[in-house]
Amino acid sequence: MTIYPAIDLRQGHCVRLRQGDPDRATVYGDDPVAMARHWLSEGAGALHVVDLDGSLAGLPQQTEIIAAICQAVPVPVQAGGGVRTLDDVERLLAAGAARVVVGTKALSPEFLREAVSRFGHRLLPALDCRDGVVAVAGWQASSGVPLAEAAAVVRDCGSTDVLYTDVGRDGMLAGPDLVGLTTLQAAGLRVIASGGVSSPEDVAALAKAQAAGVIIGRALYDGRVHLKEVARLAR
């Protein structure tokens, strides 16, 4: 199981939101590249970078910073935020991202089928759910699509992997959503889980549930989880 320290970008700062709410942000630093190097020094084998401004605007805003992070660390960086077009995907890949996360457009079969055909494993669909229903537009709106139905769309468009976030747990240290994880696995998808991790025990539970990866944000920044310790659990 791969552990991805999260670096969320907002107006050039490293922040964490609670439940995706831009009005509930905690700033953890003003140098995202230095933060990436910090997690590398702690043993990170990959990073997860989100352009929060892009997510809210519906158009990537922090591509230059993402490029600087990719150039600064010799580990894979998966990045997203506001990706709505194939050109957006190409620009992030050109910036050095190993994988590009697509959320809102993951529910568009026509877009997703073409994107998976063109980019293959380098495209990562994301399903972000609140109360079992997929949220879109930077988590600010509901799609009305239940998780199981969305999982079938992702699978039928040719993707084998998915990033899953329980929005209600994100930044709340409430523990991961193992039920949602199981729903996606039942559809035949490999799942990178995000949202709610608060302790080494949560990481161990995700490893036992055979998650392909876990994204950890606030718990790392607050010192509740130490990267070197949970890396052993993931193995």
C-alpha cells in the first residue's frame, strides 16, 4: 500500500481544509516545495498535490508550483484540482506529474473513456462522496449520483484505479470510510483512500482492507501520524 502525504495548495500556501470547506482552512506553510522536500526526507515514496484554487475555479491555477514540486523531488507526484479538459491533463503531465487526478469529469463517460484511452494509468479518476453521493465542483455541489453507480461508470470507461474521499471525514480525523472502500472494491476497482486518517491504527486497517494507497494530510501535519512509522504498517 502506497502512502501519499498530501500537499494542498491555496494562494501559494500549504493548507488543509475541513470537509472541503474553504472557510475552514489551516495554513501549514508558505513554501510548498520545501514541504515536498520535508516529506521526502521523512521517507515519502510518492506525493499527492491538490490545487485547491483550481478545484474551486474549475480551472488549474497552481501549475507552476506543481511543476516546481515535481522538479524538486525524485518520487512520483500525483496532482489534480480543476482538471476539466484533456488539455488540462496534458499540461499537468508536461509539468512533471506522474498521474493526474480528475474528479468532476470522472462522471462524464464520454470524457473519461477518451481520457483513459489516451493517458491510461496516468489518469486517476476521483470519486468524492458526501453521505454516499458523489460531490463535484471542488466538493461544493452534489452530482446526485450514488457511489456504487459512479463506480460502475469509472470501471466501464476502462479505469482500474480510483481515488476515493469521504468528504465528511476529510480533515476531521474521524477514521477512514471502510464501507465506501468495500463498495468500490466490489466493482473491481483498486482504491486509493483519502479522508479521516487519524492514527497508525487507521493506516493498518486500510492495509488490512487491501487499499492500494492512502492519502494522509492533517494527521501528518499535526503529528498524530509519523510517516516512517506508518510506512512499516503499509508494508
